[in-house]
Amino acid sequence: MTVFAATGDGAREVGTGYSAVRRYARRKLQNDFVRRVRGNVCAMARLAQLVSSHELSLLFFGALVALVIVTSILGRPKRLAGLVEFPAPLGAKLIAWALMALWMLLLVAALGVGMYWLAAVFAIGPAYTIWRWPATISIDEWQVSRFAWCHPRVTIRWNEVESISASRDTFELKGRSGAVIRISIYQVGADELMREIVRQTGIAVPSLR
């Protein structure tokens, strides 16, 4: 192959054009590389965000369960004059209040944008939370009672307790009048409470299924 070399002004023009092409090609390669790197980084960020959101959800749920169990163990019954109260764990109360706040925020947001059908759906949340509100169990020498926020007090005298059943994480006392008192195994002082119920009623407490 024969190569002809340019001289003078022609050589300078050829050199300048060649340098410009090289600079353009180099910038294009750099831009392509940067776009590929940014695309990979964005994909990794989205993946990390998705994974971290699931991990945070699991960690948050685990933390709530641990909070209920720990506060159930560390809590102590309230001993008053002739009366002993076994409250719900502090963790359960905090969860209930947090759920109420969350449902109310969603309800107000839906009303603010005029989505009344969605607000009606969100209104079910506070009602369900109140229905499942953590209860306090109290006992004395004559009776056992259960009361919770926005719930009527339910009372059964010891001599009227007809049966005690167990299902999953709850004990259920039934009275002859049809009254029912449900006691969670996570109730503060649950072991002491069940021993006292057995002593007062003479009915053996079944094991949980």
C-alpha cells in the first residue's frame, strides 16, 4: 500500500480534521459508557429499593410482634384494693393507636381529593381497629370482667362460669347467661390470671390448639 503524505497547509487541515474525528469518537464512546453505567446504576438502585422495601416491611412486622411479646413479659398486673387488673401489652396499645392514626390519615386524604368511595372503604379501618381494641381483664373475689375503649364492660361471676375453651392464642370464658370473655395469651400476667381463674372456677384450662 502506498501512503501519500500531505505537506504544508493541507497537512495541517488533514491533521485538524482527523483530531476532531478522534475527539468526537472518544466523546461518543465516553457518553455511551456513561449512559450504560447510569442505566446499570438505576437498575441496581430500583432493585435495591424493591428488596429493601420488602426487608423493611418484614423487619417492621417482626419488630411489632417482638414489641408485643416483650411488653407482655415485662408488664405487671395492677393491684388495687380488692381488685387486680391485667392490662393489654403496651406494644398492642401502641399498634392500635398507630393503626387508628394511619386509617384517619388515609380517610382524610381520600376525602380531600373527592374520592368518597375510597373514603368509605378506609372508614372500615378505624371501625375494625376499635372492634379489635386491646382489652383489660380485671378480677376480684366475686367476678371477672373485660373492658376496652369504646366497648361495653362484660362481667361474669365466678359461680356462673360454665366453660373455658382455648383456640389459637385466646382463652374463652362462657357464662350461663351467654356472656363471653376472651383473654389473649399475650395479656400482661396471663399465667397468673389463668391460675386464678382455675382456682376460682375449679375448671381446668385446656391447652391451646
